[in-house]
Amino acid sequence: MFQIPVAPPLPLAAPRALSLALAAAGPVAIGGILAAHTGVIAPLAAAPAIVFGVVAATSPALYIAITATGDGPPLAAVARALGSALGAFGIALAGLVLPAAFLSLSSVTAVTTIMVCSCALGGAAVLAMKRLSDELATRTLSAGVVTFVWAIATLGIAGRLWWNLASEAVS
Amino acid sequence: MSGAGTGGVIDLLLRDRAGMLTRIRTGNVTQILRTMIATIAVAMAIVGAALGSYRGDEQIAYAAIKLPLVLLGTAALSAPALTALGAALGRRSRLATDLALVMSALAFGALLLCACTPLILLGRAIDLPYHRMIVATVVMFAIAGFASLRMIGHALSLEQGPGWRSALVGLCTVFILVGGQLAWSLRPYLVRPRSPDVPFVREVEGSLYDAITGALRSARGIYLRDSAPLREGDEP
């Protein structure tokens, strides 16, 4: 039977459990920054819910689509890649929380806080997508396109939900 | 670290930055950090005092205190971002080494600015108009900032590990945003000679981003105030 070669995993900067904990704690911290500026506590719980909810809702589609192209790694490898990408998201966000908190606390308008928090979440999310792409290591154009389209859709859904949350907190 | 050792590290930083980068990777990071913090503090205090001399009196001390805080604060807030963004993409990074790298690069920039202080003092001596002095200062800081970021970029490119480009772009973004905002929050540094009072820091009027968006809005003819504020006794 033809076996699709699986790329070796990239080194993790932190243990898997710690990096996944950071993936949960990072959005809580960013939600906390928004909550501190607006006085609305909903972002504290809603921000991590958006991250994990959107990934949970869209990740089966990624597996199905790249497997259908014939270039998809096995289910376990896709799950491991998604875990690594979520961990990368948490680690990247951990480094951006401090600058984001400073930029938000030293500004007076809510728009600045929303922009700063959105940039921190968006930047970490883009890095996580790059990590996911590296981990999946697909070789065909169709699998690459599928991964790219999935990333755009996932970022778009999460971005829209985050924007609605932030706008509601400010209003 | 002995005085000769400190001087040796500063000389290495100015003369042989490739050697300095090797020392950061293999040497005693704590000693390097200590030297670089002291270098930034002293060099930026000199630059701040030179800028403050444009107004004179207490502004010399104010600017000499604030400018080192801007650079050290920027380094403290930016270095973890370099480590985290690189680590997220598989770069083998250590916070202490990255902090030493960022501090060394900023110390190099601070020393370049220190070398520019005769030009600042010349501007004061020939009574260079305030706005020209501002432009000259911005150019000097831009050159020093570019040199600092170039040193960090060179160090990361030598690693050739995964994620170094993304980490560098992320660091530059965080560095510019945080450094700009911290400098904005602790202004003024350069004050008109005829200014009667000099505050240590101005009241919080919003972020640098708020000021830029406000200026762009005003440039398009959209004003949020009915008129510009006037001094007492001035005709509208």
C-alpha cells in the first residue's frame, strides 16, 4: 500500500500541555485588556471560546479536504499539526500580551485598544497558520491551495466573531 | 565585570559586531546584559542632557532621566516578543540570549546617538530654529534605530533556523509601536527655549496612534474642535 511520507515535527519551544495552556491563557489575557478598557467582562471568556470554537468547528473540514486531494497526512499527523499550531499561537501570543497591554493602557481611546488587541491576536494567528503549513508539509499545489483557503476561512470567521465581540464591548 | 572588561565589551561592540554576536551566543549573558544596561543608561543620559540643553535649566535633567527609560523599557517589552514569535515557528531561542542581543543592539544605537551629541550642541550654539532641530533629531534617531535593527537582523540571519524572518518582522513591528508609544508618553525632550514652564511629562492626551489619526483627520479638514485653543489675551 502506498504510504504518504510524514514530515518530522518541528521542535516545540515548550511542552505540548504548556503551549496549549498558553493558547487558552493568551486570549484570556487579550480579552482582559479589552475588558479593562471597556468595563465589560464578556471578552475574558469569549476570546478563548472563539479561538477553540472556531478551530474545533473548521478542523474536520481541513482533514477531509486535504485528504481528498490525495496529499493529506494521516489523521494523527493532522491532529498533531493542529495541536502544534495551537501551541504556536499560545507561545506567540504570550510574547505579544505585554506590549499590547502597554499600548492599550497608555492610550485613551477604545479604538486603539481594539486595534492593538486585534493586531496581537491576528499576528499570533497568522504565525500559527504558518506553523500549521510547515507541520503538514504538503507537496502538491492542490493541497497547498486547500490549506491556504482553509486558513483564510478560519481567520475570517474568527476575525468576524472577534470584531463583533469588541464592537459590542465598546458600544 | 571590571572597568577594563566593560570597556573591552563596548570596544568589541563598536569595532567587531560579528565578534560581539559570537560572545552573546557563547559568553556570560548576565555580564553582557549588565554592561549593555549601563551603556544605554549613560549614553542616553548624555544624549538627553544635550537635547535638554536646547531649552536649558531643569529640562537638561528631565530629558537625561527620561531617554534611558525609553530605550530600556522598549528593550524589556520587545525582547520577549522576539523569543516568543521565533519559538512559535520552531526557532531555538532563549529569552536571556535574545534580551542580551536586543540590549546590545540598542546599546550600539545609543552609542551612535552619543557620537551625535556635538551636532545637537552645535544646533544649540547656532540657535537652529526649533522645527529644524526637531527634524535633525528625528534623522539622528532614525539612523541609530536602523543600525540597531540591522544588527539584530544580522544576528538572526546567522542562525538560519526556522522562523527567523517572521521573528524579525514581528520584533520590528513591536519595537516601532512600543518604542514610539513609550517615547510619546514620556515627551517632551526637546523644548523651545522661550517656553516658560517645562513639565516632566505631559498629561495623557492619547496614544501616538490617536495623535497620528487626529493629524490625518485635521489634514482632511475634519476638526473635532470648533477652533484651536488660544492663549489668554490672544484675539481669535
